[in-house]
Amino acid sequence: MAGPVDPDGKTPLDLQISFFHQRRAVRAAARRMLAWNPERIILAHGRWYGSNGTAELRRAFRWAL
């Protein structure tokens, strides 16, 4: 119900709210990770993505960007 479930998992709202006062830092960190242009990623406790990692990272952090 909180949202971190595949296939369109996202950061739970309570966690997003906990970063409210640091949103600039979170946005900068997300942009930094996207700049790495990863091909493969593993998001938290979820599944791993063997391809198209940058797009999946952008999707996962869309709330911060």
C-alpha cells in the first residue's frame, strides 16, 4: 500500500516526507546517480535491473527530481 512494489515501485510517502527539509540534497544526489548513467542497478530491497538502469533510476526517484 505504501508503494515500493514492483513493477512501478516508488519511495513510500512517509519516507518522502522525512526528506522534505533536505529535498535539495536529495535532488542533487539523485541527479548525481543519474549522471553515472548506470546500465544495471539494484534498488533497495527490490529486484535488480540488468539493463536500462538510468531510466529505472529516473523512474524510482521521479518524486525527487
